[in-house]
Amino acid sequence: MATPDLWPLPTDRTAKVDGIVFDQHGNPTEYHVLSNHPGSSGASVGTKYDRVPAASMIHWFRTDRPGQSRGLPDILAALPLFAQLRRYTLAVIAAAESAANIAILMKTTTPAGGEAAEVEPMTEMEFVPNMAVFTPEGWEPSQVKAEQPATTYDMFKREILNEIARCLNMPYNIAACNSSGYNYASGRLDHQTYYKSISVEQTDLEARVLDRILTAWLAEAIREFRLGDAAEATHQWFWDGHEHVDPAKEASAQATRLTNHTTTLATEYARQGKDWETELRQRAREVALMNELGLTTAQTQPAADPSWDPVKEDDDERDESDTRRAA
């Protein structure tokens, strides 16, 4: 979305932004969509673009300040950190290679003003396996220690990745694809903020994008197929659910919430990205078929594990968390 022939700016420069044309009240009236991607081979055609009316364009972005016309990526603030991470990684590799390129380092043990065998600076000596080498008088061989990567290398990369992921409300273990330093409780706690952030984005997407697309689709369906009642139909959007780390614990907590009426079936099914009405109808068909075949519900349910104690398991998790914190 861009306007290649925007420059030089026209006299009504306040009414145009690259790719968007506004009316006198600041509302977008037209969008310019390039006929070819700027990086494609056909981009040499120059200033060809399509003029799309604002009613036919959905421009979804977050407005952080008054008068903002174009969106900014959420990760924009962290882009310099990627360069720092690359520079540090390359510096560590360069230091390790420099140390590895020197097999033996010769240093003199003769004090200042003393005499030692004369050796040209930066002299190189070839070595072959199982050979005995006599060093010049007054000179002692030593090997360069490979001290790269430094002990702070892992810590530096962890902190940089954690700071980068913070722009997206993303926990470190998801950004690094590594949960080795997490226990069950800390992993769930970090994921709560991330999932809530995704839920906010999904809600905004429903209101500003999906509902508009559905409205346009229904309007065309009513016009083509004369569906008079379709305009008044209610709808609900379903998203993929978030799988629980421990399904047994989640099922137990879900049963408790349903028992004390702190949740509903619609809410619990929505957590899994399912429609509660569809699931209940399917379950009713299954129960009816089981009754027809003479199968009881008890026969179809797996036996519970008598050794599982949720209270004891929670205590074990707290002990594990305290042990990690102390370590």
C-alpha cells in the first residue's frame, strides 16, 4: 500500500499519506495498492497502482497517538536488540577462532636485560604428530586457553531474547523454544499474560475485521439468494484453544468450576475452540447410540487412578519450586 507518485507533495499535503487519501475531516476515502510488489521483477513499471475505495478496504492497525495513519509492528522497538545480539555472537565466534588459530605460544622466561636465543617476532613453527620439539634457549611454550564463549554469553543472550519478546507480551520459554528452566507453576504463570494479550488481539480482530467481512458476505448472500432473515442472524467466532500442560489437572479444575457454578459449558468449550451446542448435540447422539447398543456410561469411561492425590501433587510442586529458587 503506497503512492509512488506522491512526490513532489501537492498543495493539500495534509490530505494525503503514502498509500491513503483523506477527506477534509480526516477520514480515509481511497487506498492505493501497488500493481506489483516493490521487490518483484515487475516493479520497474513505475507508478502503476490500483485505487481502492475505503469501503472496500480493511486497514487494521493499532492507533498509539492522535493523527496516526499507518500502523507500526509491535516488535519495532526491539529491532536494535537483534543487531546487538548478532554483533555479540559474531564477536564471540571471532574470539574463539582467534584463540583456536594459535596452537602454541612462545614466551621468554629471561628477565629484562638478560640474554635469550634470538627469535624473530611472529615466527611460525610447524608441528607433526608424535614429534619432540626443543625450544630455543630462554623460551617456554604455552597453549592459548579457549575462553570463549564467556561465562556471561548464555546470560546475555537470554536477557536480550527476553527483552525482545517483552514487546509481544511473550514469555521467554516460548521465544527461545526452551522450557528447561521452568517448572509447572512458573510456566503456567508466564503464559497467562501472553494468552490474555492474544485474546485482546482476537477480540479487536473480530470487531474491526471479521465482523465487516461477515457483514459484506451476508449482504451479498441476501442479494443473491434472497435470504430475508440472514441479516438478523447471530454469530460467534471460535479460535483455536490453548492446550493445557497437565490435562488431568485441568479436567479436575474444570469439574470443580462446573460444580460450584463459577463457569459454564459454553465458556469451557470455548477455551478449547469448540461450539458447546455442537458438542452437546454430538454427545447426545453418542449417548443415544450407547443406550441402543446396551452400553452403559460406566463401561465407556476409563477407570480413575486411585493413587493420584491432587493435594499431594500440589505440595510436591511447591517443594520443587522452592528447591529451584534456593538453587
